[in-house]
Amino acid sequence: MHPDRQKGSSLASPNELAEFLASVERRAYKQALFAVRDSENALDIVQDSMLKLAEKYGAKPLAELPMLFQRILQNTIRDFYRRQKVRSLWVTLFSSLSSGKEDDDADPLETLASADDSKPRDGPADRLEQSQLIEIIEFELRRLPARQRQAFLLRYWEELDVAETAAVMGCSEGSVKTHCSRAAHALAAALRARGIDL
Amino acid sequence: MNEQQTAHRIKQLLNKGLDLDAGTLARLETARKQALARQRIEAPSFVLGWADNVFGRLGGPTSIIPRMLLPMAVLILGLIAINQWRDSQTAAEIEEIDAAVLTGDLPLDAYLDKGFDAWLKRSSH
């Protein structure tokens, strides 16, 4: 459990809410980015989620904020998917401007060389290796089915327990365990296939 | 490596990947400040919370008089006026009957005579 949730049930003050948001905003952005694969949209999703939390639940106890925020974030991501679905339906109906395969599906290893050219070469080799590993993991996370990725990130990155994750996702605890297990195995298998041993 | 160990290792790496570029961090900071500016603060005590709730529903303390007390006052005054008007109407009717009885040619005893009543009914047919 996060240390934020061990502070009791006192109502969140503006300072505490500020600290909470600062502590989750980067992970929230990454979660949204994994889901929608576009940094502008991911930033919009995080901003909407923060506004909703502050406006509607800003006076809730500090201990309740992590779960509330995750629920809002996941709902905002789902709303984005819905809007995208409607938009893509109209685009399919009225436009022939099909762009083909998205760039996001490209293997990050193919672009790593050019990306690394912009970075200073004086860093240690293991740091470079680690950044490559992180990119690969993020890539494989994006490739996971949405529900598996959601369960894995909520459970292991946001450190919600199984019941909280189930509440955020709107499914049973058994489903959460199944999604998490499949996600962990899929990630481990994908990394093994690349010759990476965690 | 089991599920927990894999997850733990991936979590560590994901946390190391949180070094975002300056532009993204600035956008996140702006978003956070905008959200904080709209934070809803609840009244600290139950009584204040209740009062806030009541006033809030009525549209604030200044509008409680026109929205609730004024219609109630109008209603009460209206009921009092209707009651007084009915009383005065009844009194006027009684006065009229009394005046007619007292000023009529017929003696008062005639109204107490049952035979006179029966004669009135017969003659009206």
C-alpha cells in the first residue's frame, strides 16, 4: 500500500492535494500514454482527471484520493476510446485518407539508434542499456490487451490491492488476478523472446 | 522468476523511466495548478456543513427571504384575509335577516307557529 494511504482519514488540504497530484502525475501521464499512444492526448487526459478529482473530490480524505484518482483516470481514458471509436467510424465512412499502419506500432529498437544519437555519449554503458530496456518494456506494455495492461499497472505500479483494482476496473477480483497473471507472463515471455532476462 | 518478481522488476524499470522532458513536466505542473485552483473545500463542522447545504440549495443566504419566507408570509396573510372576509359576509347576512324579521309586518310569534309554516308551504304550491 502507498504511504499516502496510511495517513488516516483526515480531509485533504490544498497542500496535501498538491503533493498527491505531484506524486502521481508522471505515472498517470505514462499510463495514459501507454493507453492512447499520443502525448498530447495523454496530457489532456491527465489534466481532465486532475480537474475532476479537485472539483468533485477535493475535500475527500487523503487516504481515498489514490483510488478515486485512478478511477477517474481510467474512466477518462475509456471516454477517450469511445470518442476515438465514434471519430474513426465517421472517418471510415466519409474519408478515404487511410494512413495505413500507425507509426506507434514500430519496434522501438529500430529507432533507438537515431534517438540515442541526440543523447550525450559520455554516459555509462549500463545506463544506455537500461534506457533501452525501459523503452522495450514500455513498448511491450503498450502491446498488451488494454484490460491486462490496466490491471497490471494499477496492481503493481500504482500498488492498489486486488479489491481496489477490481473496484477501479469494475470487474471481479478473480478477473484482476487473471489479467495480472496473464500480463506478467506475456511481458516476461516477450522479453525472453528478445533475449532479455529480468 | 514468478509473477511478483517480474512485476517488481518491471515496476522498478518503469519508475526509472519517469524522467520526462521539460515541456511535458511544465504541462503537468500547469494542469496540477489549474486543478488545485478548483479544489472544493468542505465546511469543517457538521452544523456549518448543514447550513451550507441548506443555503446552497436555496441559492445562498441572501435569497432565502425572497424564495422561502416571502411566499409563506403572503400565504398566511391571504388565509387571514379570506377568514375575515367570510366572517364579515356571515355577519352581514345575519344582519339582513334580522332586519327583515324585525321590520316585517308579521309578528315574531308567527315564525314559531308550526301551523304557519305548514300554511306557507301549502300556499307556495
